Amino acid sequence: MNIAKKDVVEASGSLQLHTGQKSGSKAAIHETDGVLLIDASNAFNALNRQAALHNIRVQGPIIATYAINTYRLSARLFLIGGQEILSAEGTTQGDPLAMGL
């Protein structure tokens, strides 16, 4: 993410609150007077992978190869008892580029 940070900040611009800032949400609260609306839904699981991969080719080519190789196929998730489900949406927990994606 250190290498891709500049491109992520540039691509997200004003769409993200204090992108690239440490404690960006905290800084925004202390710097301005206003109302902060927080969407508590899990954005990491709600991400449409196909749309994200299309957009990342244009907006963030520096991480596009990594994202495509990681998310172009469904991930196999294993359940207790030997069952398995396919994860076709969202990002993978622990992925260092999930936030940038």
C-alpha cells in the first residue's frame, strides 16, 4: 500500500474523507463543524468485484495486476464438516490492498 498510496489518493480525490491522512475521520471531525453520517454496512463484503476490477484498470493501474489476480475468480471458503461455499463478492479479510481497492 505504501507504493500505491499516491495513486489511491489521487483516484479517490474528494470522494473519500481525508484519504491518505492518518485518522482521517477523526481529523475531519476536529477540523469542521457539521454532521458526520456513517454507513455502518460492511462495505468490504458488499463490493461488486467485476465493477471494481473494471474501475481499477482505469483508476489504479499500479495495483490492477494484483487485484485482477486476486479477485477475478471466486474464493473457496471451507466450512466445518467439509462443506465449501464460493465467495464471489467483496474483498478478502487480511488483504493489504483491500482498503485501497
